[in-house]
Amino acid sequence: MAIQHKWGMVIDIDRCTGCQACVIACQAENNIPVNEKVDFLSRRAKQWIRIDRFWEGEYPNIKARFIPVLCQHCENAPCEPVCPVFATYHNNEGLNVQVYNRCVGTRYCANNCPYQVRFFNFFNPKFPESLKNQLNPDVTIRSRGIMEKCTFCIQRIRRAERTIEGKEGRVLNDETMRDGNYNPACVSACPTETLTFGDLNNPNSQVVKKSKNKRNYRLLENLGTDPNVIYLKKVDPHHQKEGHHA
């Protein structure tokens, strides 16, 4: 009997240095076109995961804070009910799925997403000749006129499942689908282990253990979207004695 997954992620912003290694890894893994100057100037740059930077304090005692933001894979996703062609839906593994060949580009989902993590293809994707050989054959190149977003690198999850069941002939369970053999590109690339990915239904997984940290919270949880991405607050060493977190 197949196990029932619920994929989720924990992001410890106390570890994030804002290096953007996760952004580059996501771009390479998912065939996201290179953002050129004209894309930024027209506010049409695409990044499935972004590093938001904000400043805290008053000069000269000012600090830079960083927080990675990606699709939150909400259990009660606002983007899903507004799609007229059911291109975005919630599957039985906790993922907010985007069916690219069904999308007609209404952009209703982007307008209804409070996290601003869905992107519309305004231009046909173009890749420099030097980068064409590095395109990922497991991920389609999205055409002009459709929405796209983070998928938790579902191609890596499916590859791990095929390897376990097909090549290795083993049964899918919590032991064979152990932490680390299906990590999204952003998790694999992070040098400070800010991101942790895993099965929220597996009580022994690292993502479950970290999600129980007292610093945990969810972005805009007051909206009732019930995200599967959990953040851990940044620790301010100057207020640790008082029990405060940034």
C-alpha cells in the first residue's frame, strides 16, 4: 500500500545570509530564462524563489534581514478556486500543482495569491547558446502566455520514487523515502542549511522535528491559507535574555 505524503518545507531565517544560491539553483533546475535588464525595468523578471531583504533598526544600529519566499503550497490556496480551467489544483501529497499545458493565462491565480509568487510568461523563453546544453530534460520549457511557479521540484520527488520502485525494486515507505534523496534544488544548494524539505506526515523526518520549534510561524497565516511552508523566526542575540525574536 502506497504511503500518503504531505510535502512541506521549514525555512530558518536565522540561518539565511541572503547569498541567493537557492535562487540560482532553482533557475538552473527548472529552466527559468535568464532575467535581463529589460525584464527588470519592465517589472517582468521571473524567479520562482526570491530573497526579500528588509532593514531593521535605526542608523547606525541597522541590520539587514533576509527571508526566502516561494510558493507556500497552501492547503486552502486562494489561487485554486479562481482558475477557470483547473490548471492549478491541490494534489493528495500537499502540493499546489500547476498544469502548464492546461493554463490559458488568465492570471486570475496571480491576482488572488497574497504571496506574489506566481509569474506570467510575457515573452517566449530565450537561452544563451552557452546555456542550452545545461537545460534540464525533466522539466518542460514553458511557452509564452502561461503561469508558472515553484513546484517543490516535483521532478526530483518522482525521480526518487521511480528509482526506489523501478531500479532498486523496493517498496515506497518512510525508510526508503528518507530525508535527503528527493530534496528540491534550493535545499541542495543552500550553504547554511536554511531550507529543510520533507514529509510532514513522517514524524521522524527533519522537517517535522524543526517545525515544532517554538520559533515557528507561517506567512500571512491570519488569511487562513494554511501554508505547507513553515518559517522559524530570526533570533536577535541582543534580546535572547528577554526571550524576544526578530
